[in-house]
Amino acid sequence: MPPLHPRLSTAAVLIATVAGAGAPARAADPILSELGRPGDFTLAAPELDEAGAALAGWYLRADIGANFVSRDAVHQAGLGAPDGQRGWTAGAGVGYRVVPHIRTDLTLDYLTGGSARALSLMGNVYWDIATVAGLTPYVGAGAGIGWTKSNGFAFAPLDVDGWSFGWNVSAGIAWTPAPQVSLDAGYRFLDFGTPSNSMPALWGVSLSGRQAHQVRIGFRYALN
């Protein structure tokens, strides 16, 4: 076999040298080896903490918060009366997580607002949407019964109380600092409907649907 031309031999040696030097550099480069993995500087979506999702089982809950009852709940001669005011709310309940992202509970709550006092007994269902960085946003809805009492209106010194159908919708975010403990902050809209009452017609007073806006913080403890 005839010998290679000197120029061709030199080119071949250079190509082999560059190729051999580049391979270990790529293998040792930590940046190149990490490209495409979660946590680098790509636009990869954050990982969902599915492993940290709560297991099915019973839990206890307690809630406190601020409450505002609709001012248009009591009327005299067709004119709205400023009965509703700011107040507070507190409640407790027992629940069951059916699957990792769906839970239900039965809650009893007491709330105030101006001259109004109320109790609500609600069955609720919640969807825990996803857990990211230990935080779980949720939405919920419920229905049940409510008892409302209003004392001594300025224009009609009567006590009004009655039971009615009620419903609610809620949304918030929960944080789980320990496997069995969850803390959450949320908003709830509560509608008591129109309570039955026995006010004399001569006063010209009527009671329409009573509603409440609530901002609450809650505590849940899993029993499993």
C-alpha cells in the first residue's frame, strides 16, 4: 500500500486528536449531563407531589374566621334595612377522604353578623386539585339546613327566627406541615335561603334570603 501524502496524514492526526479530546469533555461536563431534567433552566413543568397525596381515611376539622352577613336580608315596607354587619364564625366537623383528591365532611358552624345569629349544618364535598411544593389548592360545595335568629329591629322590636335550606361554595389552599396535619385558609359563600317566621303582617316586615361571606382559617387532623 502506498504511503499517505504528508498533508493527508497531518489532517487525519488533527481530526483524531480533536475527536478524542471532545468525548471526555462532554462526558465530564455536568451542565450538558443535566440538560432536560426538572429543576434546570428549561421550561419544564414543575413536578406534582403525587406521592405526598393524603391517603383515604377519617379526619377531624375546626375552623374560625371573619363573617359578613348581607345587609339586604330584612325589609320594612319594601325598603332594605341595614341589619347585616361584620361578625365572626366558628365551627367543627368530621370528614372522610374517599380518594387522594376527593374528601367529604359534615360541619356544624355558628356565625354572627349585626343582630343576626345563625347555625348551619352542612354536608360538603371538596376537590383537592394538586399538591405542588407542599401546597394544595381546593374547591368545594355543600348543602344542608340553617337556623337564623334576628333580635330587636329598630323599626320592629320583634324576635325573628326560623329554619331553612342552605348551601355553600368555597375555595382555598391547604398546607401540610406533618403527615396527619393540614392547615388551610379559604373563602366561603353561604346562603341560608328564606327562614320561616311568624312576624305580624301589620309591621310590614319581611325576611328575604340571608347570605354570608366568610374568610376562614382551618385545622384538619387525619385519624389514619
